[in-house]
Amino acid sequence: MNERIELIVNNIEKIIVGKREPIIKVICALLSEGHILVEDVPGVGKTRLISALASSVDGKFNRIQLTPDIMPSDIVGFSMINAQTRELEYKAGVAMCNFLLADEINRASPKAQSSLLEIMEEHQISLDSVTMPLPKPFMVMATENPVETYGTYHLPEAQMDRFLMRISMGYPSYNDEFDIVRRSEQQSFNEKLSPVMTSDELIEHIENVKKVTCTDSIVDYILRLVTATRKSELVSLGASPRASIALLKAAKAYAYIQDRSYVVPDDVKEMMTSVLAHRLILSAKGKSAYENAEKVMKQISLSVDAPTR
């Protein structure tokens, strides 16, 4: 593993026990300049994972607890007249930061959710005919509870497509949970981590990820995977071209984390489900035959041969 990236992983593991795979995937999204949705039941550490990542990098971290009464202006900001200059003055919302934690994103109204679309796709805010770029690096990290539906709003496909990945934490193993319970006696759940990387260093890593080599055979493999989702009878809406780009970026980031300067098919396989599954809308046959989109994606991938060289 890349030594500098391992510093972040080890730092996060001071708080998050036994979840190295989700940690690495969140870092992959960060290095890909993408956004991540962490979807799981309450109490498994979704918010703590995201907070730990933001604390590990020396950048500005904002958190917003999304509820039905949150307005778009709370997120993107608003303009008001300065009493002294008599001119419009921009008051920043929570999105003007490096790391934005949108907690319980499916509790926000469709109007508030839509205010995130331009932010996530173009990394900018347009307000009163003025466009303001967001600082670099920038990442939206959202959490969602898939079980509870009362008082929630479905995330539209356009919103889901803007998340580079969707991951789940899962319940810890018995030994890991034993360790978690014991740790809770010695340390507070609000314990803060010290940064182990500056924003400038992170930007340098992001630029290095872009230089990772990817052969035409790997790109062909990615496109065949994405095309297979569009043709499968288990899926009524397949992955978009944005998904192809996202899978390529994620595979390059994963290769970089593994301290390689080139992508191999296993990098694509490792990232495939997290990048593609949440973009699929299952058909009636897919819903009846499989429990979720992740299992459908794994089944579809079996019909696509990986490059041998």
C-alpha cells in the first residue's frame, strides 16, 4: 500500500474498528474527486467513518443534519444587501468547504436535494447570476438509512448517479464488536483525530492518480461491464456513461492506493459493485430473483470476461 495513504487508513482505524475495506473505498472516492453515499442501518459507524476521514486531512469540514425543513439556502448560501455598501453580499452556506457531510440525506426535501446537483457535478455554486467555485479538494459525503421510510424522500436517479460510490459498513464481527465495546470505556465517541495530511498534499495525490496508466483492454472491460447492465433482463435502467468514467477513476485510485502505476482487471472488479450497483434500476425479474442491486451486479459481471493480459 502507498505509504502516505496508509497513514490516513491507520489514522481512521484508531476510531473505526475492523472496516478496512469501507475505509479504502472512501479514500478511493476522495482520490477520484468523487462523492460517496454510505448506506446502512443506524449505529454501525457511518457518520464516524466520514468524520474520521475529514479529520485526517487538514481541510475545512462542515456537517449538516438534513431534515424536511432544510432550505437550499442553508446549503448553497444566499445573497443579502449590505447595510453599509447597499450592495448584494454573498453569505456562504455549508457547502463552501472541503468536506461536506450530508447526514441522513434522504430526509431532505426534493428541493434541498436538488441544490446539491450542481455542487456535486461541477464543484461550483451559481447564485444571482454569479458562479462561485468551491475550494479544492471538495467532496460530498452523505449517509442514508435504508430501513426507515417514514419522513424520508426517495433520492432521484439524477442524484444517485452523481455519487461515485455507494458503500455499506455492515455489522462488525464478534471480536471487532468486543473491541469496540471495550474501547468505549476508555475513550469518548466524540474523540477528535489529528490531521496526517495537508490539503496541498491531498491535491498532489489526486493529480498522481490521474497519471496512473490504463490500457485499452481495461477500458474495453469497463465498457463491456457497463453495456452488460443496459442489456440485462434483470435491469430496467442500466448504468450511464458517467458510470463508465466513474469506474475508470475508481480503478485508477485503487491501483494508486496499492502503490501501482497501472490498472489491472482486479482493480476494476474490486470497485465495480460499489460504483455501478446504485445506478441500476432493477426490473421485476431482477427484484424477484435477487435481494438487491449489488447481487444483480455481481451476477451480470459473471457474463463479462476480464482481459487476460
